[in-house]
Amino acid sequence: HVDAVLRQTAEWRDPVAVCSHSTAMAEHFSLADCDVIGFDLDHTLCRYNVSCTFALIYDSFAQFLVEHKGYDRELMSVTPDCWDFCFKGLLLDLEDGNLLKLGEDGTVLRASHGTRILTVEEILETYGKKRKWKHFKTINGTFARSGKYHFYDNYFDLPGALLCARVVDLLDQNRNVKKYEFWKDVIASIEYNYKASAFKEDSGIYFPSVKKDPGKYLMRCSESVKDWLRKLKNAGKVLLLITSSHSDYCRLLCEHILGEDFEEIFDIIITNALKPGFFTQTPQQRPFRTLVNDEEREPLPSLEQPGWYSQGNWNHLNELLKKITGKSEPKVVYFGDSMRSDIFPAHSYNNCETVLVLEELEVEASQQVTTDRKDSEPSEKKGKYEGKRQKMWPVVSEQWGSYFVDGVTGLEGEGETQVYTWCTNNINTYSTIAIPSLQAIADLPLDHKFPRFCPDKPRFAGYYPRPPAALVPRPSEPITQE
């Protein structure tokens, strides 16, 4: 998808300082306190039928590799069991063809070579007794990109993890590979299918398929979510839509999920935002551009009024937000599903409150614990949390285990140690709260007080409406931080 391409090209720099939420910060977060409320589009405002979308994305990549790069046609054959391999948070080591699930300190918790899951003995042989991944210091706290690895951070990315693993399998079968050089072909397949002109030209198979039958892939927003957005607007909040998708695809999605009058909901719509570069304060900021019939026009020296724009940067947007709100430091919250492209940069560079939309929470949530404290809200003010999705896969994976914690052997003697994943640590560090979907909070009053993630609170404090069951320690099995 478009986001996958743009994350390869968006400008990036290491943050000067990456700080967690201050212990002096209020323990609760409320939308009523925010002046500006921004949304990512894909997998945040617009939810997808994951099973159909995964198959379409995989096919778009595989077909290109087979027909344009000469890869084995076997790559295009996928059985239903294959999707269990897809797991958000994996890192692909492009040097050795391994996919890794990491602990918060860079410990390799689980690994595969291609699609073959490695044994504990093989992990120890490859990564040593301490099981440390050599590139962890490069990516931790920066999410820096590299030609040596790729981080699978969102659902548009995940079919690519399965594809790359199967490419490694095929390369290993056909010859003794000393160096894997397929990544450039994967990038070419992304660019072919999701380039800026692909939607208009009907190139590839992704956009033509979604245009032909959007209802097969897209889930319409519920009436309660639509009412919630209008309620925010009527309360005087400035509403933003910031997406790396191009304007033509954005329009298709929004008309389907929100209705043809969707533009009335948002004060400012920004497409082709090239996140995470949009949020970073680079010396040479990308200017905003106007749009005419979905074609980008002249660059703007500054942003002077609400409307629909392309590209741009946070600094220019923030100056307009100051003008609209009449405040020197308007309080902004941004909702997104990607830690690397949404949550981390909005928090670390622009001091935004951040709400992570995490579908894994929908299936791993504890049924016994609620993060609504007895002293925070009366029961009649709590939101309606609609049940589990019809199709859970591939949100959960038998092969990779829990998104939040894992057991690892070989660290301290022969026993198993329960550790937090790197993804869990990132959520605690860069998110204000985490929710499974917008639906989960749509029926709450705007002044609802959410317990936020805080360094001096339990790790599960910021999840709403319920924390992951794996994060709630059992009395006999405390989770350690080793």
C-alpha cells in the first residue's frame, strides 16, 4: 500500500531527545482538554476486512515478483494456514533472512529463517547466550530505517513479511545463498502497485480491486463513530485527517466509510503526507501543495486557511492551528495505528498526545480487568465496547505468540523467564492511551477521563477498555524485566 512505499522514502532524523511521559503529568487524559484532534486514515479511521486485504496485498507483490522479476511461480500459491505467520512487530534481518520477535532490551524471543521457526538451540547458536540482536541499538528509540532490516509495523506491511519469508525459503531451496539481495525487488513491487499514479492508471491489482468492490475490503464506520466525529466538531474541536495515501484513494475510502459529505467533518485534510517525515522538524521542510483534480500544484510558503492539501509539514500546520484556536500552544491529540509513522514521531517531535489504535488489544484483552477506575467515571458514562471481530486472524498468531509478552529460556539458567516485548515497551513510552478501535470509545462522553500510560503506574494502565490479559501478572508468575 501507499503507506508502505512512503515509509521507505519519507525523510527521517534521529530525535534530539526521546522522553517518556513525565511523572508530573496528569494521571488521566480527556478529549475535552484537547483543542485539535487528528486522525490517520488507514487502519485507524478506516478499518479493513483484514483477511481479504491481506490476500490482495500479498497477490499484488507476488504477481509482480513472478511476472516482472522471474521468481518461482510457487510464490503465488498460498494456503489458509500460511496467514498465521503474519504478526505485527516482526523485524526482518535482510542479511541472514531471519524474522525476529524482540524483547524490550533487544533479546531475540522468537525467530524464523524464512518461514521455518528456529528452535531455542538455533537461536542461542545464532545470537549467543544473551540472545541479543546486533541492530537493536540502531532502531530502538529512533525507528531509524536501514538497508539491513525492515520493521513490520502495520497491517499493510504484514503480507510482505510472509512474502519475504517465502522468498528466503525458495532461494534456500534453489541454491546455497550467502547473501540475500531480494529486497530491491520487493521495493520495486511496492512502487509498481502503489505509486502516485497507480490509482488513476489502474496499474497493478490492488487499486483496481478495491475500486471495483470497496465493500469487500473496507468496513464502513458505524453510526456511533460518525456521531462521535460530529460531536467533536460541534464541541469546537479542530478535526484533522492526515494520511500518506494520495487524495484519490483517500476520497474513495472516506466516501465509502463516512459518506459523500465527509469533507464537512474535517477542518483540514492532508494527503500524501509522507509520514513519518511530516512530523519531523527537518531543516528543509516539505511545503504544502494545493490540489486540482487530485493533481498537486504549486508549493505554498505557508498554510493560511483550512482546506484539503497535499504533502506539507507539522511546523506550517501548527502555525495555522495556532491561528484557528487562538492559542500559542494548542493541545493536539493524534490517533494512529503505526508506532513508527504515527505515534512515535507525533509524540517525540511535536509533543502531541497520542492514541494508538491497536487491533491486537481486541483479541488479547483481559476479561477480568478494566482500566476504568471506580473513582474515574460512573458506569452510565462508560462506552459501549462491541464484541470481538468476526474474523480474528491474522491479528493473532500461534507461531509468534502474544504481541505483549513472551517466555524465553536460556537467559538465567534453564528456567523460563516472562519478558515484555519491544512493542509493549514502545506503547508504554510513546502512547498516551491505547484502544482497539474508535468504536470502543465512540459512545463515551467527551470529558471521559482515561488512565494514561505513566512510568510509575502498572504497564497495563493506559489500555482501554481492558488491558491485555498477558500484561496482568498472576500472583505466582510475576513478569520480570530481564
